Amino acid sequence: IAKKIGFPVVAKAVSADILHKSDIGGVVLNLNSAAEVRQAFSDITARVTKLRNKPKLEGILIAQQVKADLELVVGASLDAEMGPVVLFGTGGVDIELIKDVALSGAPLDAAEARQLIGRTKAGVKIKGYRGKPALHEASAVKALVGLSNLMADAGNRIASIDVNPFLINAKTGVAVDALVVLNNEAARSAAGH
């Protein structure tokens, strides 16, 4: 599979029981051969097996590794007072440390999404910072607009969506991991159960 995808690839644990896979060694980057992929598979399986809470390992995802110049977070939640809101900022494993996020009501159009991006340090980097080239802002705008429309259209059926990291470079942006939390009571009502 990895040869068909093209190296380098990334191996990632697939488990609904593990929210932060990188924290437990469930993500291995820069795999450049079939032997390295096999070793990563064994290593991830061993790490998950040793965890105290005994999470169910549903598999290991092998995917093309995207070169990232910046890791972003794109999220949304249903606020009790404001309704649907979207979040944008610096993401990845340092999200809590850096604390570079901005919020806005949903839905957003493209101009509002660009304004939201511009309120963050990540937005400064996207425009090109200290001689570095500009990054693909259009992909972040598209993600924000799409996510904000999804939240607005879902009513109260979705409690939150967290896309982290959303990797961006000069050519593209791609969601690498996401967590969707449903408002189960609202979802059941909408489904007629």
C-alpha cells in the first residue's frame, strides 16, 4: 500500500478510544520504505497494547505525508448563548501552549473567514513572514467557510468539531485529524428515534 501511495508516508493508530494519538506514540512520520512501515506498524501496535485503559486498536492508517509549513486548528462548537461559533489559529501539539486562536459566529463567508484568519499570529505567517513565502490561505478559508456552514446547518445536532492539525504549505492545505462530538439527544430527535 505504501509503495502505491508513494514515500514518504505516515502511519497512524486508528482508535476511537485514543483522542491524542501523538501523545502515546500512535503516529510515526517520515517512513521511506516498506521495512520502515512494517516496523512502525509493530511499534504502534506494541505501544497501544501497553496502555492501561486498553483502547481498541481498529487498525493503522497509512497515508501520504504532506509537507507542512504550518499546523493550524480549524474548529467549531455550539455555544449555549452565541449559537454556532468557529475557531481558527495555530494548531498541532502546541495548541494549548501557544494559545493563538480567534473565534467568530457561524456561518462565515470568505471575506469573514479571511478576517478571522487575520486576527491570529498564524494569519501573519500565512501572509508570508520575515522573508518566507505566503502559504495557501484559500484552503484555510475554504475549510472555515465549509465548517461554519456545516455547524449552522446542523442545528444543535453537532456539539463540536475539532480539525487539528490542518496542515498548510504554499500549495495546499489538508485536514490530517478531526474529532466530531455529536449532541446525541438532538441527533436522536432529528432521526425520529
